[in-house]
Amino acid sequence: MRSRIVPIFAFFVFFFLVLSLRAAEPAASPQAKITALEGEVSYSLDGKTFQPVKLGGEIPVSATVKTGAGTRLELSLPDGSMMRMSGNSQMKLAAMAYQQETKNRDYKFRLDLGKMWAKARNISERGSKFEVETATAVTGVRGTVFRVNVDSTHATIVKVYQGSVLLRSPREVFRPAGAGETRKEISGPREVGPPEEISRAEWELLVKSMQEVSVSAEGKASRPKDFTLQEDLDDWVKWNLERDKSAAPENQENPAK
């Protein structure tokens, strides 16, 4: 009888040891999965050595992503949100934390150059963040469809297609590596009055559905103004709207309708 008990006891000890080891393993770093790709894309973790990626591959947090001419890239984020980049663009996945149990997210992307499109899932959890930063503006969203363009002078254009975004001046002005400017502290954002052009140091704007704001290379923002889908409908916008329609989240309408 005793000879039977010993192997059974040893089995349970081994079983619980395996479970303990698995529980002790660090959680896997969040990844952005490539769900659509046309053209060439590479990423780097040190900003110097870039490696190519393929459809179905993954890009880790902290990576800087570069796209070649004519490229279209779609990234599926851990919470189901979508992020897309056009050709000749560069963006860093600065933060990408997501808790499946609480639905809390902490996303931060830095667009240095080019065009990006985001379809952010609506998460009501307080403390959740989804931010896209450029040299001259920070876009904060919850559940929104919007895009951001950054040209070679670092001027920024933000267009909202669904929902709303809170656009503000960055707490510090930066230029991507190689731009020849050092960081300079400026005061934090606060609500401003009616002037047509807003100074660099202090502004915060609510940009609603089918509105746009442009921010100059010097950090001066325009007031939100309306735009129509018809005047905005180029190949890049059409492609994104089609991708959004094919993966529309529940309880959200697509602006193409």
C-alpha cells in the first residue's frame, strides 16, 4: 500500500512545482501584431539597428517603427484597438500596457514623421490612457477614430472622424533625433480664450467629430474647424475607412456610412 502512495505523492509534488514555476514566470511583454502590410516595414529597439517585419509578425513595446515609400501598415493592439501607418513614416511605440481583467490600458505613441490613423476602442475605465504625441502636440483619446499627420518641419494636423480628442501642447517641446534641437521645458496646458491663433506655451482644445486642428512647427495651434469627408477622401482615407468598416467594434458607427 505504501509503495503506491509514494509515486502518487511524488506526482502531485511535481505537478504543483510546475504550476508554481509557471506562476513565477514574468508576464510576456505586450506586442503589436501586424494584421495588414503592403510594402516594407522595419523596427528598432535601440534606434540604430533596424530589422524587417512580415505580415503576422509582432512589434514589441519601445520599438521605433519605420515604413518605406508606398507602404501601408496595420497594427492590432492588445485591447483590440487598431493603429495604422502610411509610407515614409516613423513612430515609436513608447508605452503599451494593457490589463485584460480590468480593461485598463496605458498606450503612448510618438509620431516623428508621416501619417498615422487610429481606431481606439472605447474603454470607460478611469486612468486608461491612449495618447499620440508629436513634436508640437499631444492627442489624448478614449474611444475615437482619428488621424495625425506630421510633415518634415514637425507641423502637425489632427483630424477626428468619430468621437472626440483632447489636444494639448506638450509639457516639453522636443524634436526627433537628428533635428538639431535640444529639449526645452514649457509650461503645462490650460484652457485659453478666443484668439484665432494660440500661443505655443499654453493651450488645450477639445476636437470633436469631423473637426480638425493644425499646429505649426513653432507650436501654435489653430482653432478647431469643420471638414467634410468628401473633401478629405483620398486613397489613404479610403483605405482606412474600409479597414475600419471590416473590423467595426460593437456600438460604434463608421464615418463612411
